[in-house]
Amino acid sequence: MSDPVQGAPTPPVVDVSRRNRRMAGGLTLLVAGMVGLSFAAVPLYDLFCRVTGFGGTTQVAQEVPDHILERTVTVRFNGDVNNSINWAFRPETTAVDVHLGEAMTVAYTARNDESRPVIGTATYNVTPDKAGRYFNKLQCFCFTEQRLEPGQSIEMPVYFYVDPAMADDPDMADVKTITLSYTFFRAADQSAALPPTQGEGAAAGALDAAGGKDYQGYAQGSDSKPHPGAAPTDGS
């Protein structure tokens, strides 16, 4: 074997451990970034749906429009329950004809058919999906969770309107009917439905159905609740 050539450059020594540490650090940052993006994606996606009406996501309004158009649409109502909760749930009215910009109140009823108190929460959407950006809710039971005692029934109004701006959208010219659908699920947190422990009777009393209030602050069984087709009165 021949001797090494005199004066030839010596190959650089690679610090493998240092390179591995750098790679591990880079991968850690990448994973952390992906986790952060996954958490950020949920509120961003929710904001996107609310702004665009994507997937039939409805809008939330604070006041009624200042004008009503002659054009009308039929709004149909649907109610379902997930198999995680044994409730009866249905709309009291299956369909109404409303003018664009006209505020309308309809009601759903729910009954707890279980032998214990249950807290339920509702998801919702409208079809066709493209109508979501024009369907506005002023008040809705879906904004909060609902607690029902065994056998208790409750009337839950929805106060809504269809935005008059829908008339200016050529893509909505073919929409004659909008369907509003709700599905009730068992809420993940059932702690407020548990029997009170000793010394907590007063706190639990605020949740008792007999003396409680519904999502708008109306006393259960109160005659001051809005009736279907009418604007809700002040529940204060």
C-alpha cells in the first residue's frame, strides 16, 4: 500500500453529536409549531365559518335590519338528538314564510326522558350551506347549555331573520327554502347536573328547574315568554 501523498488536505472531522443535537432541536421546534398551529386553527376556522357562512354556519346579530323586502323565503325547522342523550326534541312549527329582513320567533320543545338531570348542548347549521352567511340569530337556546330535570319539558325560542343583503347576491337567486337544523348532544361536563352534596343545597337551588330561568332569563312557566312569530319581550 502506498503512503499518503505528502501535503494532501486532511478531511474535516464531522461532529456527529453536535449535528444530531441541532437536528433534534429543529424537529422539536417543528413539532411545537405544528401543535401551536393546530390549536390556533380551531378558533380561526370558527371565525372563518362565521364570517363566510361556510358549512351552513349561521350568523349572530345584535339588532334587526332597518328595512324589510317583498321577497320571501320558506324557513323549515328540523330537530334531532344524538344517541348520547335520551331527550325528545322537536320544533313546534315545521315551516314559516318570512320576508327578507323580517324578524321571526319560532320555538322548539325539549323533554328529558332520562331518570336523572341532564345537561344538553345543541349544534346547528342551515342548508343550503351558502345561506349560512345570510341567516342571522338574535336569540337562541343553542348559545348556552340546557339543564333539564327528569321528565321536565321546556320551550326554547329562536329569534332570527334572513339578511336583506341576500337579495343582492346573484348566487342566492335560486334559494327559495332554507332549513335550520339542530342536534342535541349530552354535554361533556355534567357536573352541574349532579345531586348537591351536604352544605351545597343553596348553590344547587339556583339550578333547580322549578325556580330557575331559561337561557333568556325568563322564569320557567312565565307568561312573559315570546310567542311564535312575535319579537321577544325584555326578560329583565
